Amino acid sequence: MALFKKRTVGKPGEWYYCLEHHKVEEGPECPAKDRFGPYASRSEAEHAMRTAHERNLQWENDPKWHDAATGSADD
């Protein structure tokens, strides 16, 4: 018995953004490695790349993520 079932058909209302084909899909059409999601609506999936970009900027500018160095290389 397989530990994980391979799901080939998506549920209605699950939306994904395919990174390979640059398109929105209802249900997982492409492999998981090539998609973002699931999203609750088609509109959210259409804006997946913008959302990812905004979240990356938040992480890059988060002071808790980038700890200050405790010394210099000359010490």
C-alpha cells in the first residue's frame, strides 16, 4: 500500500498557477514542482507571481531574518 496517493484530478474550486506554462489551472494539471497553490479563487492564482514577489521582499527586509553581525572579520 502506498504511503501517499497520487492525485491526478483536482477538486473543483482549487486553483493553481503553473510556473512551466505561465497559466492558471483549476485542479492540479501539472506536477507539483511546477506550480504554486492551491488558491481559493482564480483571481488569487492569477496574481501568484506578484504575491510571491511581495512576500520575498518582506522576507528580505525583515530585521528578524537578517541578524546583525556580532563582529567583523578583522577581530
